[in-house]
Amino acid sequence: MPARMKVKDLMSADLVTLGENDSLADAQRCMERGRIRHLPVVRDGKLTGLLTHRDLLAASFSIFAEVDWQEQRRIFSRILVKELMHRNVKTVPPDLSVAQAARILYENKYGCLPVVEEDGTLVGLITEADFLQLTLKLLP
């Protein structure tokens, strides 16, 4: 059964996404509300980048080490997602096998893989958490 599974069978399709001109404060609110660690960035439904919780943490520590939370929020509201997002993001097609996707995640130490159609349209996201859930379902 799992050997035949495709990414489309395991991925999350109900995604929270950002636009390139959204602020880092918007991204931070999305992550906090939804307990999300990966936010795809889209323009007209097409993937243009990825922003992660780790990216926001790195920006917080490097730029705002001695700034209080409210000031950080104010500064984050003026920085656009496109300034911090990853642009050359590894993606996978929906029909890729789950085993191949797992191998890509593991070998590259990625936390997620955006799932896109041939034309670049974002259709889902497959994460480490998806694989942990699958593992739990398969364990006795």
C-alpha cells in the first residue's frame, strides 16, 4: 500500500499562503495562529518562494537581539516577505511516489516540499509531519 502512494495522497492541500508583498508581521501572525512552520509564497496561484519559521527566527535573532517584542513587530510590519523568502525552492509533482519525496526530504534535510503542477501552480505541501503521521498509521 505505501509503496504505491503518491505525494498527492499524503500532502496537505488546504494551505495558508502569502504574497510577496505581505509583511513579515503577516507571516508571523499566520504561523502563530495556525501553528504553521512553512508558508508558500504565491503570485496568481504559482509558487514564487517559501518562508519558514526558521527564517523568521533567524531574522529575529540577528536583527532584533536587543529589541522588545512590540518593536520587532513594528519593524517586521515594514519588511516584505520577498526580501526574506527562499526563491529557488525544490518542488515535487503530485504524482511523485511518497518514497521518492521522503528520500528528497531526508537527503537534503528539508522540512517540506511544495507540490506543484507542471505549470508551477501550487497544489499542496508535503512535510516531515505528514511522514510522521503516515508512520504512526503504519505502526501496530
